[in-house]
Amino acid sequence: MIFKDRKDAGLKLAQELKEFNKAKDTIIVALPRGGVVLGFEIAKKLNLPLDVVVPRKVGAPGNEEFAVGAITEQGDYVPNPDAGHISEKHLKKEIEKEIKEASRRLELYRPGMGDRDFKNKTIILVDDGIATGLTMEAAIKTLKSMGAEKIIIAVPVSAEDSQKRLREGVDRIICLDIPMFFAAVGQFYEKFDQTEDSEVIDLMKKANQ
């Protein structure tokens, strides 16, 4: 399945989530940046509040793009089992850097929104797709540590092995496509531009007016 763009993917996911329209104690929680575009469309269609969690990828030495793991907002580390040995020194430095970045983004993306309250809530956790699943795993840990009662992952597309692994930690996964050949999330979108901070801030303001 190919999606036109993130907005299109969000609208298609909203169709699958119709049972949650105006659901009590339910919040759409998106992973920035791209996930917020989908989360905004879903929240609007289902008349639900939109919020974010900010897990961060931890890059490999000399190759920021390759994730050796991810961290929760609190700095708990989720290792990539395929990453091999990574020095403690590199990990410590990267984790410290990413905790600061998560904190900066949380403040930036939630202007005037006050503290998040996920305790005893049903969370629909949204992203634009799942590749390694490491940041999604870190997001789940963050939500559990904040007392979420139920976690439902909602994504347009996912790598099969990642989806299987994540299934154990959540109540349900709603995924529109689990392709046999998965290289990157972007291959399932006609348009997959970088989502800018300004767009995330704008969507969060609109959703919470």
C-alpha cells in the first residue's frame, strides 16, 4: 500500500479507528515529528485530544543514521540487538545529548499546554511507520512509566519483525500494511518530506485550541 503523504495516511488510519470516536479517557499520542501530522488528522476526525511523547534514537559512532538503540524521555535505554558492541563512553555521551534534546522538544512542541496526564488513560500511539521499532518501544516504556492503562499502536505501515516484537508490550496494534519487503518507511509514501518543527508546533496549537 502506498500513501500519498502523511495526511493521507492519517485519514486512512482514522477510518480504522472509528470505534474510538469521542471515546472517554482516550488520547492520541504522536511521535514527533512525522507522527504528529498523522496524529493531528486522527485526533480531528475522532474528536480526541492530541499530545506527544519524545523518545530519541541513539546513533552509532560515525553514523548518526544507524540506530544502536533509543531512549525514553527519562533516559532509559532500549538497545538494538543487531547493533553489536558499542562503547560505554559513546553511549553515555549520546544518551546525555538525546535526553537534553527530548526535553527541548517537549517544551517546544507543547506551547502553553501544562503537564501531561496519561494516568489510567487509553493511549492511541501514532507514528508514520515502524522500521526498527526502537523509538516506538521507548515511547511505550515512557507511557507505562506515566501510568497509561491501555496502549494501542496505530501506524500505516510496519516491518513485520518489529511489529511482532512490539505486540507483546501493548494491548493492540492497528497497522494498515505489513509488507513482505521493507527497506524504509519512506518507500511507502509518494511524498515523504522532512516534517519541520514549525509544522509540529502549528498542528499542536490547532489541535489544542
